[in-house]
Amino acid sequence: MSEDEAIDAAVSEYGKDQTTSVACCAFVAQGDSDRAGYRFWFDLFLKLAKSDHAGWA
């Protein structure tokens, strides 16, 4: 699954905010035995969170 497809799937499942939706997917995947799935969602969350950061002001 590409990152864009993953984001679309997360938004479809958890709501329109991409970063929050991907964070929810990472949280759910954390309990799975598949660590690669968790790592994928967590890395995607970090990428989105960094792109949304507008500074401290």
C-alpha cells in the first residue's frame, strides 16, 4: 500500500484529519504482532506531523 492509499484508508476509517487518523492506525497496529505494520503507520504519522508543524508562534 502506498502512503497516499494508507492516508485515504485511515481518513475513511477515522475521520478527515489525516494526521490524527494515521495516529489512530498506528495506535491500533501497536497491539498487533506485526511490528512492520506499526512501524509503517508510526513513520507515516511522523512524516505528516512534521509537515503540519508551523513553528512555536
